[in-house]
Amino acid sequence: MTTPAIPEGVKRCGSRQFLLWLGVAALVVLWGVYAMYRIWFYGLNQTNMNNAYGFALWIWADLAVIALGGGAFFSGFLAYIIGLKNVKNIINFAVILGVVCYTSALLILGLDVGQPLRGWFIFWHANVHSMLTEVAFCLSVYLGVLIIEFIPVLLENPKIQKVRFFHHLSHNMHEIMAVFAATGVFLSFFHQGSLGGVPGVLYGRPFAFREGLFVWPWTFFLFTWSAAAVGPLFTASMCRLTEAITRKKLVKDDVYHLLAKISGWMLLTYIIAKSIDTIYWATVTAPSMGFALMDFYSNNPLYNIWILVAEIAVCGFLPALILITRKGRENKKLLFGAAILAIIGLLINRWVMVLQVMAAPLMPFQEEWFMYSPAWTEVATSILPIAYGIILISLAYRYLPLFPQEKELNPGN
Amino acid sequence: MEKIPSHTKKRHFGMVIDLDKCTGCASCMVACYSENNISFRDEESVKMLSTNWIQVFKLTNGKPFPDTEVCYLPKPCMQCDGKHFGHSPCVSVCPAVATDFDYPTGIVSQIYTRCFGCRYCMAACPYHARKFNWWDPVWPADMEKYLSPDVSPRMRGVVEKCTFCYHRFQRARQQAYNEGRPEDIREDEYQTACTQACPSNAITFGDLDNPDHAVYKLKNSRYAFRLLERLNTNPSVYYLSTREWVHRAADNYLEHEQPAFSEEQQA
Amino acid sequence: MKIDRRCFLSLAGGLVAGHLLSPVPWKVTDDLSIWTQNWPWTPVPETGPVAWKETVCTMCPGGCGIKVRMIKDRVIKIEGSEDYPINRGSLCPLGYSSIQYLYGPSRVTSPMKRTGERGSGKFEPVSWDEAISEVSGKLDALRKNGQSHTVACISGSDKGTVPLLFKRFLEAYGSPNFIRTPSGQDAHETAAYLAQGHSDKNVGFDLENATFILSFGCGLLDGGGAPGYQFSTYSRFDRRHTLVQVEPRLSNTAAKAKKWLAAKPGTEGALALGLARVIIENGLYNRNFIENHSFGFEDWTDDNGAIHMGFKRMVSEYTPSRVAGITGLEARQIESLARDFARAQKPVAVCGYNECRAVADIDKTLAVHALNALVGNINQSGGMIVFPDPEYTVSPVEKDRIASTGLTKPRADMAGTDKYPQSRYLLNLLPDILMSAKESDLPVQALLVTGANPVYTLEDSTTAQAAFAKIPFIVSFSSFMDETAQYADIILPDHHFLEGYRDVPPPEGVGKPITGLSKPVVSPRYDTRNTGDTIIDIARKMGGSISNSFPWDGYEAFLKEALKDQYRDLSRNGYVENVEKPAALDVAFATDSGKYEFYPTRRHTTGNGDEAKLPGFKETDVPGKETSGGVILIAYKSPRIASGAVANPPFMTKTIDADMLKKEKLFIQINPETAGKLNLKQGDEAVIETSAGKASVKVDLYDGIMPGLAAMPAGLGHTAYSRYIAGKGVNVNALLQPVADPTYGINKAWGIRAQLKKA
């Protein structure tokens, strides 16, 4: 008798249904792959970017997936460094989500550069002063760490476990995982921050520019902080979504509550810091360059002041306050409602820090805002990671013991 | 005996553009296309997809007819010195050192074969001086014949920008070297294509730090200003205008603020 | 050995791992990036020894000296020549971009014969022998039929040796129909004839020595006229110089002027008279000139004892307040302008040249000439200069009987006929004449076109196209596939100016008689011939007296003979100055009185009396019906758009602002006030309709244009050349309509009534 590929003691759907599910996702992936072909073969003229919008949807998507993928490092930090054992129940899922997010980020970066075949110049001819260099180095190394973190999970597959070498490898890797987790946390603090530094150092762009500490603008710290706050909420939400799709409980509620509580406090402190930063920027930094706050928001339907209100109040303070109260986080609807708000807030933040920076006119004789809407190629390649993530997570869920609590929560399978 | 002054070794090239003189004719733009092998397409009206190393903008004072005034403003790369000398907004962000601040000349370079097209420099430049090669450059029929070997045509997927015709500096330096005066490049030996092309002599080019050069005096004129000076980019391109509204249009001011130059003060 | 799955996988895995550990991936990565740095489809220009060659640009009639940077046999760059006396280093964008016409897809690369519909651009290449035989055969047949006078030649200029060859050809052949395209010269030549008695002299303005330039709508800095000369003049302006621009729209020239006076269009003549009145009233005129060299200033008595009104009495009616009423300016402005003008060291008043339309208001031109006469600047440094054409020394034409008969026939364009006795060329009338003529009795049976693109540049171009389509045989001598070439039956392509010899006659409007020589800097790239050679070949082929009239081996031989002594200087210096000094005032005027005639006694008028002769202000109405919500459309010149016989090269199109052209749509400028009335906003799609045509445009709100007017740039909306040139915007000529001056026939309409509606 051959060993089943599905982990022992858990129930999975039939292979026909599974293939159908994968097929739908694969179609979306194919669409994205076709867009990739157009872009790599014909060049970036296939997008709607232009010389005013050198950074556009893709850079936003990059910042967004990396921030959301931050769940991996922060859960790792909580589980291995702080030693919150309960978090280990979701850490496998967080790691695989991280792998999806970070590989997607690299793929999008590979599309976004005009000369992908020379992309490695960023390492070879590195400019140590550039935030992007810092991002590239930390990102690549951290992706390596994530893969190392992912390998033991992969090796848990019953078929692979049968090979003696892999069995022992997996065992030994579990032993040293804390070291890698720590490395990952360190790297993440840096690249999340560097990503914040990307807009923050642009002193020619008063909308983005922030003063800071030594070489790091305040956005450096705000980006790390917000990724740490919202990343785990994204992990939790995706986990909850997996539960909804599989119609199974996979993680105990106290795991969610713990993550929500930590994230709630992180989010609250972040949004306070962000508010202080915004006030300082609006009253000191920007005016020194001749800009009043409303210069950045008026005169445009997409980027009016409501986008700031939405980011800070509706998607910042509101979810933070829900999550720090026991009643709030123990109500499932409120908990995940707040999580979704927080995620939207993070997405808005990354959006304005990229696209509004490009949109705001700087020269007074240039009154018009630069407008941009993505081309289908940009949309397709930005959706591609979602479909690819669905496929990878589905495969992982089907063939790997991602959730240690699953057997216990779903007895009788 | 003529002494070679020590400041010729380190130069700081810059431009002074007299906006009262500029007629907006675009000869500078066309001369630049021709000098620097700038490609063109059949569709060039979407300006943010069009490659121009120098572009002439039209400014109006916003007053109704017949008190309307118009001013033309040519905008090359500002060759910013940056917040700290050499820390130009674009140079400091380039991850692959494909653009660099050349300390001996003060010119911001661009290495097309190094650039891998991340466009971070474009995001950093408040002047939109940098242009991306969205398409492969194509010279229809036999137009490749007119390309200059002094400036390499850029491949698709890289960023390009005004270089103050650096190849002309190299040519002048070579000439001076050949003539046994390696450090002594005369003012008229190195002029950019746009400076020479301006049919109304609105552009002056030279070493901003050399008191013998015309730009040295002009940049200190009370009519001189720079574009978006308040961003602390420290551009090497100066403008002259006797009109207050032009000074105001060149930078951002809060409601209660005034540009340094005012016509009333002058009167 | 049996290879099972496990073994295969291990092998494959080992192979991959082995390669990864080897230098192969690194080498491949490196090679790939080196490949991207040397993409074979990104050109690498060949290098080589550099040479500079001097010549003269002929892309427009401006006659700028240029230097050409060459690498081997390739033209790399064109720059203005500092030593050339016209442009003194300045050069316009068209001059810089002219390499894009030497190379590129717009060239006609060999003689062509039309195979498709007129205008469809379908041609087949033919040999020179075949093409010339076809042309001479057609012309010969017409001549044998006694229809030699039905052959016409349209030329962009009537000066220089190539037009001279065409004139000579028509003379030997027997046709009076050499027609110059309309230009600012028309009105100035007429005014010079009326006030100074010269029938074929050039009127120029010595702008470079003037200290006060009063421009009545001249696009001095808008790329018209002789742009190099005008730009170089302006570039040397300092605090002592003043430029005043009178124009209803804030043009580039107006923007650079010390003062911009937005007089209502069509009222410039009244302003000139108002200024004259202030000058006379205050005794600021030049007494020596008025007393010794003028006629008709004061009232005068003719031989019959009748008293005639003088200029002084006539202008006395143009009080500042009345002129203010007519022009929309303030009386105070008019008075101070008149004083500043008259008191300036070297004032000059200019009009007519450099406008994008050839609007020939004879009264206005006479009034402006009179202003110059009042300040006594005629033939003075910094003034209005009148000088003759360069002299050519060629043997007289041999005419046979057919030629002599043909030459006595009236011209097809009615110039010089009883109706328009004092006009020389009236191309603007030709389309209507052709349209109303019967097919059998068409006054033009064959047409030669050289240095002109009338199918595009003639106003009401739709009618012009229909009219040209009726002409049975059209020959184009264009180097480029322009609109008229597309209408031609045979194209006999000329060299690009960098490939052949040509003399460059003094540019119109320039106050110094300089002739230049355009020399080949590269050998011809294609199977083209100098038009001078081609016309000699055609003449030779036709035999008889025509052939006898062209005894030269080729154009160069003719050029040398025609220019005689000047040729040596020309080929050595690139230019010659034809006359040393303008004529002294005692011999300057060829009028009956021998003086400058403020009262132009020779003027051909329909009515009698002093009113008709004197240049009083008469309101000129523009064509079209007046409707509520209407605008008056005017064309304007932009220095970034070539609007003459040669279309805008891609480099210039690249410089056009986004508020002028967006994709294929042209922007029409209107004042925000006008926009409010028409319910239009910035960027709105709109339709403009006139009696001549209709076009869809976008709206650009511009404070600098007079309310009630709508302005479109001239020079866009081409349909020929190449895809880099065609299909951009609208040809404003398709919306305009000329109105013939009743006594001179030249166009006097400065605008046209139009309906502008939201699309």
C-alpha cells in the first residue's frame, strides 16, 4: 500500500473538486502570465505608467503585499523570541502566507523594472545610500529565511517523511528554527522600514518627505510598526477565510484573540505615532517648503482630504479601539470587521505614499494633478499573486499539516 | 605670464536663463533632440510619455484680457547639488549607481547600460527632468544616418535625462589637453547645444564658481531665482525675470508669504 | 541498467544541482545583461572624422546661413552660422530639424507617376527619361493645339534663378501664367508701387538698426517671415530698444513686446492714421522729408486746377478719441505711443510680413508706410528700405510665333487684367475661376508646381483641392510627398537643399539685399535632380525655340552665367550683398512727382475722388453670416509649427504643447468670457463650422485672446508626407475663405465668422 499524500487524521475534499478549484485559480494565473509575457516582450509601454507616474500600481502592490506578509515575521517574533507558545498554532500558515507575499513582491519587482535581465545590478553595483538597495538586500535574504522556515513544514508531508533523510532533516531544522526566526525578524524590521524610507527620503517630493532619525525618515519606523500591527491581522483574517472555505475550525479562538489583542495595541500606538507624524509634517515640514496641508488634498476627487480621514480615523483609531477591548475582539464579527478595516487602512497608507506622491503637482504653474489608471496588464499581474497564493495555500493545506490544532478541533475524521 | 587659476580644476557648471528674453520658440528643444539622439514617435502629444531633455513651459499671470502676460520657461535637468553637496535627490536614491554626481563638473550623469529601469530617480525628481524609454527607439526610413556617435542612443527600459551635453565637455577637455593646457577650458569652448541654439540668446552657460564666466555675475543678479528653491534641491540652473509673478510661479508659497523679489521693492 | 523513476529524478536533480554549482548560471546571467546593453536593434552610430560645412537653409524663405556637422558622408547636426549676416548665429526650429527631411520617410526617392486617385498617394517609380518625355509630350501637345497659355506654374517665390528658369520656360513656351503664392509681399509691393512708383522692388525693414519697432500684427517672434533675421535682431535688444506689438491675441511676439496693444483686428490701419495725426499735430514729423521728398502731404492742386485733399487733412479726422472708439484702445495709449514712436532715435513701423495669412489690406499698408515716411526713415538706417532684385545677366528668350501669341493672352488668375490692372499674382482667385469654368475650356490645362504646396496652403483648401482635381495634368517638383505632390500626375523630385546648388534671394521683409548660395554638403541620396536641371531638360526635350532658349549644360552653368561676377564671391563667402547702399532720397522715388506720394495718384480705384485714393480707414467685413453665439476665427502662427510649403517635421511636432495638440485633436483658443457665453469648458470637444468647412476640435481657454475671437494655429492637419506628419490636428486653411479686394484682387479677409459648438 502506498502512503497517502494527505496528512494523517484530517479530511480533505475529493480530488475532482480540488482540481476544479485549482483550475479556476489557474485561469487567473494564466491571464496574469499572458500580461507578463506582453510586458517582458513588448516593454513597459504596455502599462499606463508614464514619466509622471514612474511608480504606480505595482509599487503599491509591492508595498502592500510586503506589509501584509509582515504577519510572518511578527508572528515569528511573538512565537520564537517572545515565546508566546499559542502563536505557534498559526505560525505555519503565517510562514506560507509570507512566502506567497514575498515571492509575489519579487515577481512584481521583476516586471516593474525596465531591464529585468539587469535587475541583479542592484546587488552588484549596489548604492548603499539608496533605500531601494536596502530593500532589495533584506528582501532577498529574508525570502531565503522564509523558505528555510517553510522547508520543515513542507517536509511534514507524509510521503516526504517516508524518506529517512528528509525525516531527520525536518526534525533538526525544527530545532534551529528559532535562530532563523530571529534572523528573519531582524531583516524584516529593516526592509519594512526601508520600504517606508523609499518615499520618506524623497526631499524633492514634499508630500512624501519626512524628517527623521539619523538617516531614517519617520516613515521608516511607521512602515515597520504598521506592518507589525496589521500583518498578523491579515494572517488571522486569511486563516479565518480558509476556515470559511473549508467549513472547518482550524485554529482555536484564543489564538485569534491573542493576535487581535497584540495587534490592537500595536495599531493604536502606530496610529497615534502616525497622527503625530502627520501633524508635524502638515504644520512644520511641508510649510517650510511652501505647502499648506490642503495644497495636497484639494482640487482632486480621488485624493481629497477624506482619504486622510479614512486612513487615520476610520481605518486606524476605530479598529484599534475595537481590538483593544475584550468585548470587541471576542465578538467574531467585530474582530474580523476591525481586522478588515485595519488592512484597508494599511492599503490606503501604502497607496497614498506611492500614488498621491506622484499625483500632486509641484510646480505652481502646473495646476493639474497627474492622473493615472492602471492598464489591464498591470491589473492582471497584480491579481496574479492572489490566484497564485490561493493555489499555493490550497496545496499546502491539502498536503501539509499546517494547523496543529486541526485534528483536535475536528475529531472523528 | 598668465597664471592658471586653481579654481579651474574644480568646476561647477550651471546655466542662467533670461526669461524676459525667451520667446518660447523651442529651438533649444529641437537642437537638443538633434544633438543628443533623442528619439521620436508618431504620437508625441501625451507629454508625460514624450522624451524631452529640455522642455519649454508656458506660464501665464492669470489676469484677464488684455492684462494677460505670458512667460516661457525652458526647463532642462537642474543638475541639483542636493541638500548636501553631491546629494542630489535622484543620485542618492539610485540603487545601482547608474546616476552619479560628478564632483569635478557638478553634472549629474546617467549611465544607460547600468540603469535597470526602476524609475526611483524619476519619483525623486520634482522637476520631471528624467524620462523613461517606454519604447524601443526607432528611426524610420534612413533616419539612423543622422545619429551622432557622441551620444549613445538609449535602449528601451532605461531612464535618460539632460547631461549638460557632457560629451561637449569631454571634447573641449580633449582639445585643451591636445593643445597642452589640460586644465584650461575656455568659457566658449564648452557650451551646451541649447545655449548655442537659443536664437534670442536667453541662455548663458558656464562655470558658476568662476568669476570670469558670465554666469557667475548673472546668478547673483537681483532678478535671479531658481525653480522650487524651497525644496533645498540646490539646482544649478538659474532664471532671470523682472516680473514678480514669474518669481511667484516658480516656487510654492503659503498665502502670507512673498517671494524674495518684489517689483515694488525694485521701484 | 534499468532506469526507474527514482533513478531518473535523482539524475535530473543531480544535473540541475551540478549546473547550479558550476559557473554556468553566473555566466548566463552576465551574458544576458551584456546582451541587453547591446541590443542589435538599438543603433550604434558610426564614428569618423568630423567636418563642418557652411551653406544656406532654404526650408523657408528666411535665408539663414547654417553650418552642417558631418561625419563622413552623414549629416549629423545643423546649427546657425555666426558669420552669416542675416541670422548671425540664430536659427529657428525648422532649420535645426531640416535633417529630418534629408533623411526619413517623406522623401520622394525617384520620379513618380500617379497610379491611384488624386490625393491617394499611389504612385509608381519611373525613370527620369520616361517622366521628362511624358511632361514634354503633354506640354508639346497643348502647345500644338494653340493652348500654350493654359499652362501655369505656381511657385513659392518669383525671385532667384530657379523661378527665373520657370519664368523663362513659360516665356519661351508661350504662357503668361507664372503665379507666385500669396504672401506679405503682395501688399508691400503694391504700396511701394503706389507711394514710391516702383513696380518690382522689394520692401524690407532694417529691424536690426531700429531702436523702436512698432509692429502691426507681424509675427516677428512667431516664426514667420525671416525668423533667423528677426530672432537675431531681437537677441541683440537691450534697454534702448522698444518693441510694440499691435495684435488681438497675445502671441509670442506680443508676450516679448514692451507693450502689447490689443486693437480690434482689421482696425490697425485706423490706429496708424491716429498715430499719424498725433505726430503731425505735435509737429513731431520729419520736416526735411515732408518738405523736400513728399507729395500730397498738404492739400494740392492738380493740372486741371482741382483741389485735392492731402494726407494731413485726411488724418485730422482720426482724433485719438475716435481711433480709440474704432480700435478699442484708450486715447491716452494712442497719444503716448505716437509720441514715443516719433521721438525714438530710429523708429520703424512694420506690417504685413510674418503674418500667418497673407492679408493684403492696401489702405493699412499705405498708412503704415506713411508712418515711416512721417518720421523720415525711408531708405535710412533702421528704417523702411526699398531695393531692387538682384540682376541676372542672361540672353533674351527666343520666342516663336506660338509663344508670342500665347504671351498676349490674359492670365488665368486675372492678375494684370482690366479688373485688377495693378496686381501681379492672384493665386487666391484661381480655385474659384477653375471651379466656375467648364471642363472643356478650363483656363489651366497643365500645372507645374515648384517650391509650393497650394493644395494645402490655399485658403478654402477644400475648394482648392476640387479645383486642382479638375486640372488634367499636374507636375510637382517637390522633394517631399506633400499634398500637392499627391495631386500630381508626375513628380520630378528636387534634391534636398543639402544636396544641390541654389541661389537664395534676399528674404522678404529683410532690410538688406543679401543673396546667399545653398551648396551641396552631401551627394544626393536618392534618384532626384535639381529642379533647375529638370526644367532645362524639359526645355531641351521640347526642341525648337524653347530648347534654344536654354543653351546651358545644366543648372550650375546657368547659375554661373546668371550671377556673373557675383558667383565667385557667392561661392567663396556663401553670400553677397547686392547693392552697397539704399538709394538716396532724391533718386529713390519713381512716382510722377519724383517724391514719396502720401496721396497715391496712380492708385487704381473703382470710385473717384480723394477718399478712394487716400488710405483712409474702411471697415473690412469678414466673410460668413453673423449669428448669435458665433465667433470670428483667426489663424495664428506658432514658432513651433512650420506653416509654409514644407510641413512640420517630427522634431517640431514633438515640441508642440499639450494645450495645442492632443492626439489627433487640435485645440482652438478662446477667451474664458467667450467660453462662458458658448457654455464651453477647458478641454471640451467642440465643432467649429464656417462657410468653408467644419472641423472637430478641443477647447483651450486662453486669457490672452480677445473675447469673440477663436484662434487656430496654422500648419497642422496635413494629410500627406508620412505618418509622423499626417493626421495631426486640423488644417485651418480648410476653414478660412479669402475675400478679394475689389480693385487689387488680393485677399483682404483677416478672419471668418464661425459657429463654435460643444460636440
